[in-house]
Amino acid sequence: MSRAFIKEDDAGSDLPERPVPEGPNYVTPRGLELLRSTAQDLVARRPKAADLKPIDRDLRYLKARIDSAIVVPPGSGPEARFGAQVTLKDEADALLTFRIVGEDEARGDDALVPWSAPLALAVLGAKVGDNVSWEGPDGTARYTVAFVTYP
């Protein structure tokens, strides 16, 4: 492309938008509070920021996620559902414990698994004693559901 069609000030200055995950935006009450808190923190940082583009981009993302949030109240019962803390036991009796949460809430915490992840999909609806399996990066993983609680 000819340099005549590029404004020097604009070259490379645009930040790509944060992709918004497709599908329903299920969140726990805690997940919605985290989204709101993060947005409030960004709004508070905005007046002191030298570069507003990343803050404004993140605020657009957070607004879209807050506006589309479907809050799922805490559950109960024997089946693994959204919001459940699930403990699985493998063939060597090693335990794996995680909580099924929304996409944004799960980011950066291994103990939180998004509801759309293969692991969460494999256990949704399972009860204590049920066998579950899913295709992981190392092949088929097989577990038995040891505990289902709703914190």
C-alpha cells in the first residue's frame, strides 16, 4: 500500500477490540460483582491514564458482558450444575476440585472452570458416583464424581 494512504499519527495506534465470547453469558452473583468491580476500577483509573484507548476498549468489553449477563442463582441438589464445586477422583485416587462458573470469572484461576469447557460439559448433570470422561489434551480423561457441593 502506498504511504500516501496512511496517516502517520494513525499507523499502528488502533487496539483491536476484545472478543466477546459467543453464546449465553451465564454468571454467578460473584461473577457479576467481579465484572462491575473491574469496570469501576477502570473508570477510577481513567482520569489519571496517559493512554485512554486500552481503558476505553476494556470498558466497552465489560459493558457488553454486564449488559448480557444472565445471573444464575446458587444451586442445590445432588447434580453438578452451574455454580457447583465438583471433586473428581481419577483411577489413582488423585482428586481434582473445581467450580463451574462463567467465562469471565474463570479467567486466570485453575480452580474455576467455565461452563462451556469440555471438563464442565462432561460433569454437568452428573451425581456422586457417576463416571465421566472427556477428551483432554493428553487423550481421554476418566474420573468418578466424588463430591458435588454448592458453596
